[in-house]
Amino acid sequence: MREIGGYFELDKYSMPMLHEGAIALNCGRNTLAYLIEAKGIKKIKVPKFLCDTVREVCEKEKISITYYSITRDFLPEELTLEADEWLYLVNFYGQLDNGTIRDYVEKYERVIVDHAQAYFQMPLENVDTLYTCRKFFGVADGGILYTDTKLDREIPQDESFERMKFVLGRFERSASEFYAEAAANNDFFADEPIKRMSKLTENLLHGIDYEAVKQKRTRNFEILHEAFGKINPLKLTVPQGAFMYPLYLENGGEIRRKLQAKKIFIPTLWPDVFEHCSECELEYDYAKNILPIPVDQRYDEEDMKYIIKAVFDEIE
């Protein structure tokens, strides 16, 4: 029976949602799990420069994994695929444009594009492409998948209201107070089955001004690149709606620790790389010394200038 009256719940938002019409799932890792099941994938080749999430999904789904190295421009080194093997192509920091991605699709055919760091880059038609929402917006979960193959079974819908405390808490207090809950939320999805995106997350994603977010992220990236471009050896393009600004410094790990003391928190995105790669490999060097600087919609030009000064103070 429908409830009428009583106290108000969260308002329902109706703004257009980016990636409307794609398959909306409960988390990024399950976009891959969905593809593996829907496409009947048995073998996959993934970059060494990646978090363990992809490996964990493949192991859970009993998929054979091989690894490839990347170049200094975040591109796969020369590789070959077996007859039934898929290439997992990661768009690191949004540096792969659709023309480059199309070249890989034409060459290898069986390609999965990971746009977890490129939410605003639209997918190529008929190319399996996945996105994750938590890396760009204040939600507790959510993943987006483009594919032409649908699962022929009923998928339950997730509920996320009990996992929103760390998101809501940071809105009114400091991040440190809710860090443990945020970390626990990340771990939560390790054993979660494929579900449809929760109504709460989908509603919140309908309340975002995507154009304003894209412009803010793009401009912040530009400001940092104007300041750091001469000292940053990475050859970067400015992505629309950037994820983070990757600043490579030879002593990046040390600078990261010093910035943390100033409450500028620069993550180590793929700490698993240190376990799987040797110190002489590029992936180890990148994981240690690339500083992924936040450029998201919470910050403005003054914040970018503050970060720039803090970095140069530590370098000098």
C-alpha cells in the first residue's frame, strides 16, 4: 500500500543524468563482472599499472589474467592477444582520446575500455566501456556500463542509504572523521554481487549540473598545467572534466608526505603495484612518484594557487 503524508524524504531530482540510458550498476567493479558474464569472457590482458580490483574481479569470476606494461605516455607497450583473449584498455588520467582508442579497437577487436578516470569522455559506439561514479561525485556507489550484450536474468536493485554517512558527514565536518567509514565502503564491494544502481544514487546523479562540473575540473587542470608544465616530464593533454592532475616528480613520494602534513592529501592510487612490480619497472616509479592532484568541482582557482605554492615550497 502506498504511503501518503508524513515527513519528507530526499527530494527527487530530474536534471538530465550523464550516461542516461546506459546500464547503471551498483559499483565499478561489477561493470566488469557484468561484461565477463554477458560476453562469456575467459581470458583478459590487463596493465600492470592498476589497482587490485580488476584482478580480484577476474579471480572471482575464474578468468585467466595476463599482464602488459605501459609506456611513459600511458599507452600499452606492443602486445599480442590470443584468439579468445580480451584487452583491458585503461584511460589513465583521461589521456587517451577516442581516436587512439578506435585504433586499438580496430587492431585488437576484443577491447574493454576503462573510463574510470574519464567520466566525461563519451564512449565509442559498439565498444564495451565502463565508468565509476564515486571517483567524480559525492555518492557511496555506482557504476556505468555501455555494452550491446545484456544479461538474460533478473538483477536485484541495490540500496545505499546505510552507506551514505561518510558522504554526508564530510559535507558538514572534516574528512578525517569519516575516513574509516569511507575505506570500509570501498572494501564493502569486494563480495557484492551484480546489482542495479540504487534509487538513491541514481537520484543524486540526476541532481548534478554536469556542465558546471566539467568546466570546473577542466579549468583547474589547466591552471595546474600552466604552473607545472615546465617541470612535469609527462606529456599531457587537457581532458574535459579531468579526473586529477598527474604531476611526476623524482621525489614524488617524499613530497606527498610533506603535503599531507599541510592537509593536502595526495593519494597513492595503485599501492598494489609495489607488490607486483620491481623497483626498476616504470609502473613502480609512476605509482610512487606521480602526484595525482585534486582538480574536482569542490575547488576553485584560489585553491589551485594554494596547491601550486605548497608544491613549489617543498620542491625548493
